[in-house]
Amino acid sequence: AIRHVQSMYEEAYSDYLKDRARGNGTLITFHSAFQCCGKESSEQVQPTCPKELPGHKNCIDKIETVISAKLQLIGIVGIGIAGLTEL
């Protein structure tokens, strides 16, 4: 799941760099949802970054962090539900 979302981000990033004039709603959505901006640097994609974001936060790293945390939570809830259904 993490690699798939990172791949989607990479594609949106590349699309934006190819045609900046067109804009990229997908990239803006990624930046807003994950509160990140760019990869190694935010310089190339700065117009798509959240205005309230202080400094640069690597989106590839942030995607992994957020999804890993959510998957752990889903796993814990799943184990809890399985335990309850066994009672």
C-alpha cells in the first residue's frame, strides 16, 4: 500500500514538472493531506505546497510514516474485533 501511494505521488510530481502551467490538483491534494511538500526539496513544486507548512517535509517519507501508523491502527482494531467475536 505504501509503495503504491508513493508511486502515485511520484507520477503526479513528474506530471507537474512536465507541464507546470497546467497545474496539478492531485499534487496539491497529496501535499494538503500529508502536510508535506516535494521530495528532496520543495523548490520545484512550491506553488502546490500548503501555505501554512513551515519548511520542507519530504512527501515520500511522510507518506510512509502516515500510512504505516494507520495500518498499525487498523491491525490493532482488527485484532480487537476478532477477539470480541470469539467471546
